[in-house]
Amino acid sequence: MRITYHPIFTNNFKFNSYTLNFLMPLTEENATYCALLAQVLKRGCRKYGEMDQIVGVLESLYGASVTISSDKVGENLSFTVQCYCMDDRFAVEGEEVLGPVLDVLAQLLMHPMTEKGVFRADFVEQEKINHADLIRSMINDKRVYSMIRCKEIMFADSTYRFTGSGTLSCLQTITPESLFEFYQNLLQNSSLLISYIGRKIDLCSYTQHYFPELCQGKDLPVVVSDFVNVKGAKCVEESYDVAQGKLCMGYRFEKDTDYFATRLFNVIYGGSPTSKLFSHVREELSLCYYCSSAIDPFVHSMFISSGIEFDKYEVAKKEIMAQLDDMKQGKISDEEFENGKIYLMDYILGMQDLHGALLSDALRNHMLHITEDIQGQINRIQNLRKEDIISVANCLQLDTVYFLKGNGE
Amino acid sequence: MTIKCIENQKVEGKYFLIDHPSGIKIYYYPMPGKSKSAAMIATKFGSINREFKKYKSDEWMTVPDGIAHFLEHKLFEGPQGNAFDYYAKTGAKANAYTSNDRTVYYFITSDHFYDSLDILLRFVKHPYFTPENVEKEKGIIGQEIRMYDDEPTWQGYISLLQALYVSNPVRIDIAGTVESISEITDEMLYDCYKVFYNNANLTLCIAGDLDIEKIIEICDRQLPVEESDPIVQRIAEEPHKINNTHCFKHMDVSKDLFFIGIKDNDVNLTGAEWAKHELSVKILQMLLFGESSSFFKRLYQSGLINSDFSADYENGVGFGLLLFAGESDQPEKVLCEIKKICAEFSETMISEEDFRRIRNALYGDMIRSLDNAESLVNKFVSHRLMGGDVFSLIHAINDITVNDIVTVGKSLLSTDQIALSVIKSKESGDQE
């Protein structure tokens, strides 16, 4: 498999992080298997024992954290294995911290507890139950759930309709054998991005030392979907026992739309506290408690999420669309435009202080083939003109309106 | 004006305490090389402050529930527009929150720090309440309250507080109710403002790669000298007993959610004493209930809890509780297991080796929290409210011993100070 390294050497942090992103296409099977695999791998490894013993080792190592998770990235899936640890210079006895933490990470990933050559059946069975609970619990938070439903409806023909957790029906079919086979395949045939943030180290030799097995196999391409032409918007309403309604809307834009222009568009439209949605729909008209938009560049889509009174459905929807119409007609003041740029540039500069933001930026840039560093991204934003934003607005097509309302409405 | 520098070489940190002539204490923590900077201003005015004497008067007033939170919303407004409109020009991300014991306003920025600080102080020090803008806000806050009505975790938590506390107003929802906020007027807001937003009741914490002279210059400009008036208030005394042992609510959730609390009655500590207590409880909680404990392993393996389980120590002015939350088909059984640990607790349950391990973990957490301007100012404000500073816990961790943990365990882990709140799924029955 091809390994791409993304090191950021800096003395600016008091702790370091090391992240492996195994990338593969999002499918029902990949999502369900990866999510379950993450839980099963956490249960134990041969060298350090079961979960409680591993946590104990990490506690001794100044509360280092090791996380294994899977996340949806557009129509791709990232199986992420990651550690954070305090920098050696703060160790009370002057001991090494990073090396031993990487060892825990490597043991968990490469040498799990097995029986008869596959994962332990008791671990797999219990984590299947836990994961089924997790999938079912998505309904608990209606703000999140309504967006899941909106995407399911909008992307009925794409694997993007699946969440990163997969499905109950696929989960039921998994056995210790099939999971182990999937795991071995994942180690061999994914595209791998390794990111590191912290004091200068020889990243390749650290990786070869701790993960000697991660070497050969197929490389999987990243999926970026084609633009789908919308033939009339889909409108779906569903009832639940709730006090507040949730209105979600999905729009599509064209594939070759400039990435930086879509980001600036989003900040001005609904992605910041000074956006049109926030200042007009929430503040001026008091139509909702929250109303915001977000872009997913992998599927060329924008999603709007808001919490409204049931009887404000029509008027809220109308106002949300009216704000977009204004932008289509070029009604963007110089102030809104400049403030949007300042907001976005502030965000990009601020990423330098946050491991999480730097890591997700690295992953997104890697997958979308964005080559600009932080200064390059700032330059791109500075050079955007108002027309660029207006043209983003004009290529947006409403695809789906989803309304989660109360019972008896 | 005096400026004092307090340094901790071990963690490579220091801060300046500026005793500003306006009466506000300013704390500035330099973070050389960082891109982000943050400022946070806090008042000791939260949902628990309901009965007090008006500013320079002997007249008592009792305020409607939710007024501190309402005031927080309104302080973003000025005669020439909204604070967000001004922050928009600096790119700062600004926000505020209200809890039981405080209201906090802050911003984070990578550039234009000083202009943003000017906006923060200007808005906090210049209230603008009118009958019209107060009426309008009721709609927005009403929506916010309804949003929380649909949040199972918030509902479970607030019900737990109502079970644990008999009279402490921590049991009242921070945002109030649609009915209680309907009583709020602009005059009431001004009355509250005069009492609780007096400079003497405010703390300003700043962190980032900044120039102290410029910070002081802006504070000089925006913070006029104010006459202080000591706050006289009544906060109901809380008995050392709980209200209910059990409560439950039905909501649209897939599986029962449980919230178990052990009430901490040792809550009037400040400064070094508070820090030692806070740390002792945290170590105790991690030792007995953390992911490396035999308790966690046993319950996880038996399927009673899943990876959603959490154990934390929550506290603030006048209250504290050990909180356990998670999903389970048998919340009662989880409660029994926790009670069992409480009943069996003795010094033999804590070994020196385990203690050292947890102490290491907490030390690492503390170092990490000093690495980010946003989390740093937040910690700083919280610690100041308890009479400590940003290094209080780091000092405490050097001095703490196994005996301290045992002492705290013996007083805290009592089986008659424990309550269970359950958010039941539609499928589960009404019986406990």
C-alpha cells in the first residue's frame, strides 16, 4: 500500500500526535465492518492485555490517549488510529513518552487478541450488541437525526446515504472470521496517510520501527462524486414526539466549483455568526434558535439545518431561500464580503494551534488534492472576488427539503 | 495599578495579575508562538443568584428563573447594533454562556485581538435593554428552551439535580421556562446588571502571544472606575440529604439513559483547599470507576454499560456531585453496583501504585490544558471562581497523598446521598 507522510514539526505544542488514516470507499459493508473493527481492536492486544490494562498503561504515560474510530469523509471512509501524548520534556523523571505510546498504538492495531486465528468471539459478539445500540441511538438527538434523514433522502442513489456507522442488517451478518478477513484486507489494501504533529523526529524510521508490517498491497483511489442534475426538489415530512421542529435542506453545486469560493460563500450565507442565515433568519426575524449551513466538498453539496416552531415551517423555508436568492442576484454588501474573508482567514490561521483542525485539514487536502499550505490558502481567499461568490450561489440547486415535526401536527 | 508575575517553571508557564484601577482583576497568560489568543470576562451571576438587594439599596428583589441567561443574550446588543456585527470586522469567534454560578463572555481570534477586546469590554460594560428588544428576545429564548426540552441528556441531568438537591437553586433549569421568562422586563435586567456586573464582581482572563501594555491601554479606555457595593444575597441553604432517590421521564430514545449522582456536601472550600479536594475526588473517581478500574471492566463485560459510560466530578459555587452517565437496559443494576463500591469502600481499595498512575494521567491532562488559549482562559475563570488560579491543581498534585484520597472517599461515598434519574425509552415500562 502507498503511504503518504504528512509531518508538521513544531515546538509550539506541549503534546504530540501521531495519526494513521486508512482510506477506502464508503460502502455499507466497509462502514459497518470498520465501525465494529474499531470497537473490537480496542478490547485488547497480546502484549498489554485487555482494555483496563491498556488504559492503565496509558494512564502511567501521563494520560496519553489512543483512539480507533471510523469516519465518513464524503463518499470515502477513513479508519483512523491515533494517539496523543505529552511531550517528553515535561516527563517528571525525564523518561520517554512518545515511543512507549506508539508501541501501545502499534500493538493494538497489529497484534490484537485472537483465538483459533481470528478475533475472540466473545469480543465480537459483545461489540456487535454495543454497536447495534449505537446505531439505534442515532434517533436520540433529533438535530443530528434530521440531517441523517435529509442525506438519506437526497443521496438515495449514492453510498453517501450511509452514515459512518453502517447498518444493522449488515452488522448482523458479521462473524469473527469475516471481521478478521476484513481487518487483514484493510491493513493490506487501503490508501494510508500518516500524520504527525510535534517535536522533530525521523517519522519514517519511527513508522518502520513500530509498524514494520504496513508495507505492500493495493492502493485504493479516493472517490469524488460527479455532479447530479436535480429534477425538482424532494420534500419529505415525518412526525416524532418532539417539542421543536427540525428543518433540513440539501443543495447541490457543480463539480468544478472552486473549493475556496464555496467555503467563502458558505461563511457569508450560513456558516458564521454574521452570516445571512444567522443575522436575518435567527436574529432579525426570530424564526429559529439555530440556522446554519455547511459544505461537503466531496459530494458538492450544501446542507442547511435549523430548529423551528412547527407552524413556522413555510415562513422559515421561504426566508432561508430568499437569502440565497439575494446572493444569486448579487446582493452581497462589501461589508459582508470582507467580513466573510476575515472570518475564514482567521479560522485558517487559528488551525495552527489545534491538532484536530490541522489533522482534518491534512486529510481533506490529501483527498481533494489541495496543495496549498496555510499561507497559500490565505492567498487564495484574499484573491476571491464577489463575482466568484455570486457564481457559487447561482449554481446551487435545491434537492431535498426534510421536516421533522411533532405528532398531531 | 500593580502588576505581579506568577511563574511555574515546571510547566513552562506564567501569568501577570493586573490590579486594575477600575476594580477589575485582570489575568494575562502569555503564550509565545501561538496563533490564537482568547479573552474571557466572567461575572459571578448564574441561575443560583435569585434573591438579592438592589444596588445601593435595602430593597430585596426576587428575580424570575432564567434571568441571568436572558441578560447574557441581551448584552450582545447595543444601540448601534449587535456585538457580532462588530466582531465580524475582526474575524473573532465570540460567544457566551450561563451556568449555575456564572455568566461568561469570550472571544477567540488569530488576528485583531486588541480590537476584539475593545468590543468585548464595550458590550459587557454598556447594557442596552429596551421594552421592545426584551420582548423580541423572549421568542428566541423560548426556542432555545424548547430545543433543550427535546434533548434527553439535558433532561436526564436536570432531573438528577432535582432529585439530589432539596433547596439549592442549582436544581432549576438555567434558561428558566417559557412562563418564567415572560415576566422579565428591561427594568429587572438593569437591576440585576447593576448588582452583578459591577467591576468588583468581574474577572478578565486573557491568553495569547500579546503585548501587556496594549491590553492595559484598552482596559483603561473601556473600564471606568466604579463604586462597588458589596453584594447581599440569599442562597437557600442545602441540607445534607437528598430530595428523591429515583426519578424518570419518557422520551423518544432508543435505550434507557441513566444519570446517577453522588452528592458532595463538602462544597464550601476555596483556594488551595478547594484544589486539593477537587483533585482528590477526581483521583478517587478514576481509581474506582475509571476505564482501568475493576468496576468498569466488570460492568462492561457483563453488558450493563457500554463505551458511552462516563464518570465525572461536576462542581461549582455551592454544589458538587460525582456524576455517572450512560446507556443501559438495567439502570437499577448499575446503581446497585455503584452503591456496592460506596458501601465497601476502605483504604485497602487504593494502592500506592494505582494512585501514582492516576496522578500521572491527571498531570498530563493539566499540561495539555495549558496548551490552548481557549481552554486556558476557561480553566482560569473556573479556578478564579473557586478562589484558586490556573496553577492551583498543579500545586495540589505535588502535595497530594493516598491518605487524602482515602479521607475524601470516606466522606463522599455515602449510599444515602445517591440518586438515579432515567430517561426511559418508549418500550420500557413505567415501573422502577
